[in-house]
Amino acid sequence: MRGVDLVLGRGEVLALIGESGSGKSTILLAMAGLLPAAAEVSGSMRLTGVEGDLLARGADRRGIAGRRIGMVFQNPGASLNPVLAAGEQVAEVLHVHRGMGRAAAHAEAQALLARVGIGDAAARAKAFPHQLSGGLKQRVAIAAALAGGPDILFADEPTTALDATVQAGVVDLLLDLVDRDGLGLVLVTHDLALAGAMADRVAVLYAGQVVEAAPAAALVAAPAHPYTAALAAAAAPAAAGGPFPELPPAGPLPAQGCAFAPRCPLAIPRCRAAAPALAPFGAGQVACFRPGVAQ
């Protein structure tokens, strides 16, 4: 990751979008403190009401992950413990992060399961993950992420493993939590249409860098970076039942110049000689020497 600068306020949705390998999930894991111990993380992260830089070497993150920050993963079947009932998994978070006793934690866990749209929460609380559908598993995972009372929710491709009708329910749930509870939501997705529908702002990543950032409506309507335009073009034919346009396959990153230049249909010699900086353009920012040309 290089030059990634993100700001999130209460009640806002920030979408991180890009192809697989662009760095979206790595950014979330770094901010949540969930990268392997051997990983080297530089930069800074500050959270209102918390002293110091959370990314500083040796920073005290106790009470941050799970308490101030909740995390929802792509595959709920993998993120839930297969030998614990749904209610136990939510109650465990309440016990660890909010100090609740057993009875109070189980009562609150049932309330949280109901809050995320799980019917007959008392019965579902006793079910094990293998007894639940994919959509119910994801709602249990969201309930567990909310149990600590976080200010920020990180959602890493939370609808990818679900069918279309279930996806819509999870999207509505997340947006309701943002609107009703004032959560800040960082959404990782490869779907520009979903980002446009859910987010207030979108940051587009390519090769670990933000290449475009703008209000969601403006970015979807008029993408300024040729990579963003390619993502939008790939979604449009799919919606209309037409063929997908193709970019050249990604190869090794160039030693100099713009990382996207080898695949970019608009690249000029300047693009291969120097890397453009993220600079104001229209309603947002873009790292490109020819912004807006691909509109």
C-alpha cells in the first residue's frame, strides 16, 4: 500500500473498490490490526476519542478491535466458530468487550440477533452455523460485530457469497445500521454499482494506491480515471446482457511511471516516465495525466 489516505465520519459509508489484488482487504486488515505479526505496517491511524496513533509500532490496541471497530468478513461460514451456537458467539463478544455476565450476555445476544433481522431469535440463538443459511450466518456475523458497540464497521465483500435476494437484505441491514445508529461503514467491494448505491464516497484502488476518490454519485456518473471507467464499462454490458469489455491482463508493475500504464488505452509517453500524484479534479481527486478523457 502506498499513499492511501482515508477519512470516515459518523454515519458515512466509504467504499473501497478495485480488482482482486488491488489491496482493498489488506487495508481493512491493517486498520483492524489483523495482519500477521510479521507484516510491516507504516503510516498512521487515528480514532476520535482514542489517544495516539493506532498504527504506531507498539501501539496499545486493547479495546479497539472488537470494541471500537467491528469486522464483517466475506465468508460467514469461515468467520463463525462451527462448534459454538449462534447466540454463544455473540454473547462471547459481549462478555469479553463489555464485561457482561452470562445471563445478561445471552439476553442481549438474542436482542442483537433480532435487531439484525433474524426471526425467532431465541430459537436461532441455539442453532449452530451448519444449521443456518448463508444469509442467516452473515446476519449472525454482523450481530457479533455489533456486540462490542463499535463506532466503525469494516465490511469485506459482505454480500459476495450470498445469492441476489439475500444480498439485498444484507445491504439494507447495513445501511439501516449506518442511518439509525450513526455507524461509520468502510465497505470493500469489487462491484461499482453496489458502491454507488451504498456509499457516500468511493476510493478506487489499483496496485495498492488510490487512483481516484470522489462522492459516489459523481464518480459513478463520470469516472475520471481510465481504470475507474473500465470498471464502469465492465458493469454496464453485464447489466444489459452484452459482452464484457476487456483490459489487457495485469503483468508485473513497471519500475517507473503510472502502475496502470501498461494496461491503459489512453497511456502516453509521460505516463510511462512519471507517476501522477492524486490531485483535485471535478468533485474529487484523481491520479492521472489525462483525467476525464475516457468519459
